[in-house]
Amino acid sequence: MNYNISRFFQFFLPKESKFLPLLRGQVADILKATDLLIEFIRVTGQEDRKRLYVEIKKIETHCDDLTNEIVDELNKTFITPFDREDIHLLAAQLDDLLDLINGSAKRVVLYQPREMPASMVQMAEHIREGALCIQTAVIELGKKRRNDNLVLSQCRRLHEIENTADDVYENFIISLFKQEKDAIELLKQVEIMQLLESATDKAYRVAEVLKTIVVKYS
Amino acid sequence: MNYNISRFFQFFLPKESKFLPLLRGQVADILKATDLLIEFIRVTGQEDRKRLYVEIKKIETHCDDLTNEIVDELNKTFITPFDREDIHLLAAQLDDLLDLINGSAKRVVLYQPREMPASMVQMAEHIREGALCIQTAVIELGKKRRNDNLVLSQCRRLHEIENTADDVYENFIISLFKQEKDAIELLKQVEIMQLLESATDKAYRVAEVLKTIVVKYS
Amino acid sequence: MNYNISRFFQFFLPKESKFLPLLRGQVADILKATDLLIEFIRVTGQEDRKRLYVEIKKIETHCDDLTNEIVDELNKTFITPFDREDIHLLAAQLDDLLDLINGSAKRVVLYQPREMPASMVQMAEHIREGALCIQTAVIELGKKRRNDNLVLSQCRRLHEIENTADDVYENFIISLFKQEKDAIELLKQVEIMQLLESATDKAYRVAEVLKTIVVKYS
């Protein structure tokens, strides 16, 4: 038998938080990186692509620092605005999301595939729409008179985006295996698309954490 | 220094649970999906295979709903029959197991490998035996006068199954790399077998959570 | 609003631990395995390589037993020297690290790549240096008058090692994709190097847990 200690204390402890500005900082980084990712995929010159990758990598490092700051704060802070483990999980998932965005771009730089199919641009646009949903939800989370339905509708939208991205991935793979006869080129494109698709999965994982927080504290 | 709050409260709080029926529902879904998976691998026509995949996918979606229900209940419920995090972890691992079963079938549909080797059927049968062990253990978990040894013996069996599946995988890979000269076909078969094998790993992860619960509440 | 129960109780509960010797045992296993891994990669005969793999596998099984012992103790023990979940996470991550070392060696035995490039030896040496950092930190963790700065400097070093290993991996992949025209051989080498590189990532995950413990209990 277990016991939800946070519910017991939430009525008489003051609310205070450095966490929400840090989480919003993570989300802002994710948005900047997704804008760059779309440009990165569309661009054709290797030099332009490398330059854009360096910018994405810088943002990823910055987000790492924010994540570490959140973890350090959690360990030092007695009272947190939500369950400690939920803040930790949210920060970790946001960090993972940016890692996947950065990792996708890095694979392109490393592998230099012969072409960047239109499905990759589509996938990056789905990631960007997901990032916008996450931003709307995280901003709402920090408001005093929070609109829970606004957060939950973003979570539903993130689920839809994940499903759509899944279809994009599946159709891409089916046609790639039919058309591409060069095994190494196929290998490169499969791995890059898998990483892009896993970013939309991760955005939905973020939605699950957001939903958990809203349900607990409604 | 930490402190096991659940042990402290378990003596004077009433037992009550919507969780066990939901967990049993997840396990029933896993069993249905493994039966279909064996048929799916054995069947030869593309149309039959697609039809069976659609059925597996439906079950996976249903299990997703059950998992969400468990998470929502955990967030709303003050008292749980076991540690909150153990129920959450068990539900999440069961969900992951069905995702891997579904994912294996999906890869077959996407990649359309030239052949389905006998090792794939063997692997699916190991997954099914694991699902049966999990069912026995989860049913026992919900009984008032629980037989801990019965649960623990299922966990040991799940460990044995994982090891056997590992051997099946290894022997398959060694002979595949010796015989298959078509890199794309090799790639397809490796990825499908990796997913099937990871389902037996995941079933053992479930066993570890079951063991944790039994040891804590013995 | 949540509440750090451990901070509240740590002032009046006695310290006592079977955990630190078990954790040190895990680390000793990791060090033994990394020594063997370097030899395993350098050696040229298939028979020698198989013999060394059997030894690595034995150590991995032993570490599994230690991990299970830690989990069992955690479930039975009322008072732990650090947060229960941090000990659990540390033990699990150490176990994962040894799994990755064992998994890398296993892939070599299964795939029998045509050659073992110098980058693989370099990577194994980075893993070994990481293991030494972890050992220094875990030994310090168990001391009554712990030098926190010594632990934190090991964590920073583990971060540097991860970054260096990343560069080794990237340079290896770029030159492999330029030079290797045999898709199956390329596939083998990419997967082996990915596993070795993920061991250095995992060593940094261990560092993050160590840092968390030190920051919480400083």
C-alpha cells in the first residue's frame, strides 16, 4: 500500500519555482533547433549544411546546461511546484528530444547520403509542429489560473502528430526498399529517417508527462 | 538516508484495487497478440499477413488504452495495492512488450523479407511461453492468499526463456552472416530478429518488476 | 508541491550499508571486463578471441548477480545510506555498462568482421579510463569523510571522455563510409563501434547519478 505524499502537503506549503523558466528555456531551444533542422534538410551545399549543423549542436549544448541546472535545483530545493520526479522526467524528455534532433542532423553530416528525400522535410515539419504544441502546453503549465483543457488538447495533438509521422515513415520505408538497390545508401537513409521519426515519438512522450502533471494537480 | 513510507502505512490502510483487473487485461492482450504473431510468421500469402498485422495492431491500440487508464488511475488514487512506481513500471513494461510484438510484425509488413526463417517461428513461440508465465504470475499477484513461490518460479522461467532466445538469436545471426550475400535481405532479417529477441528480453524485465513486488510485500 | 522525505529523516536515522561493498563489486567487475576487452580487440586468432569472450561473459553474469542482490537488499532494507532510487539507478546503470561491454564483444564473435580497426582499440581504452574514474568515485562515496570535489572531478572527466569518444566514433564513421564498399562489412563495423561508443555514453550516465548523490548529500 502506498501513499501520495505530495497531495497531503500541497495544501499548506507555499508555491515557488525556478523550474518553469528553465523548462521554458529548454522548449525555446527545441524550437530554434527545429527551425534550423528544416533549413538544414532543405539546403543542398555541404558547407551550408555543416554550418547549420554547428548551430544546432550549439543549441543542444545549451539545452544540456539547462537540464543540468534543473537537476541541480531539484536536488537542492525542498519544495517543488509539481512532483519532483515529474519535473525531472519532463526535463529529461525535453533534453532527449533535442538530442534526437541534433542526432538526426549529425547522421546526415556523417553519412552524407546521396539525396535528402521529401519525406525528411515532412518529418522535420512534424517535429516543428510538435515543438510548438509543447511550447503552448509548458507556458500554460506555469500560469496561476491554468487552463487544463488547453494543455490536454496539445497532448492530443501531439498524439495525432506521432501517428501521422508514423505513416510518413512507413510509406517512405516501403518505397525505399522497393527502389533503392544500393545497400549502403539505403542503410544511411533508413537510419536518418528512424532518428527523425523517433523525435516525434519522443514529443509524444513529453505529452504523456505533461498530461500526468495536469491530471495530478487538477 | 531514506525511508520506505509504504511499509509504514501498509498495516492500517485498506486494500482496494482497480489496478489488477487492468493489468490482467494488458496480459490478455499480450497473449492474443502472441497467438496472432505465430500465425503471422507461419502464413505465406502477403494478404493473409497484412490482415493478421491489422489484428495485432488493433490489440496493441487497445493495450495502449489500458495503460493510459492505469496511469490516470494512479494519479487519481490515494491508496494503491503496491508501490505506485511498481504498478506504473509493470504497466509500462507490459505495454512495451506488446509494442515490440507489434513492431516485429510491422517490420515484416514494411520490409517484406524474401523468406521467414524457422528461427523466427521459434522466437515467437518463446515470446508466447513468456506471455503465459507472465499471465500466471499476474493472476497470482491479485490473490488474497498469494503463493509467492509460484510467482518467483515464473520469474525464473522467464529468465531461462530469455537465455534460450538469446541462443536462438546468436545461432541465427552466425549462419545468416555466413550464408546471406544480399546485404539488403540480411539487413531486413537482422532487424526483424533483433525486435523479436528484444521482446523476450522485455518479458524478463517484466519478471524483474514482478519479483520486486513479491519481495517487497512478502 | 512535493517534499524530500529523505532530508527530513537523515538527521536521526543511523547509517548502515551493505550497498557500498556490492557497488564496489560491480565496479571491480567492470574494470576486469574492460581489461579483457582491450586484449580481446587486439588479439588476432579466432580461438583466442572466443576464449576471452567467454571470460567477459562470466564477469557479466557475476555482475548480474550483484545487481540482483542490490535490488533484493533495497526491497528488504528500511534505511539506506542514500536515496533508495539513486542506489537502484546507480546499480542498474553499472549493470548496463557491463552489458554494453559484453554486447560489443559478443557482436564481434557473432559477426566476425574482416578487420578490427585501430579506432576500436582506442574506444576500448576510453571505456577503461572511464571505468577507473567510476572506481575512484564509488570508493570515495563510501568514505565517512568524503571528498566531494574528488567525486565531482571524476564526473567531469567522464564527460570529457564521452566527448572524446564521440570524436573517435565520428571520424571512424566518416572514413568507413568513404572507404568501405562492402555493405555487409560496413554494417558489422558500424554496429560494433556504436556499441563501444554507447558504453562511454553509459559511463557518463553513471557520472550523472554519482553527481546527483553527492549534490543531495553534501
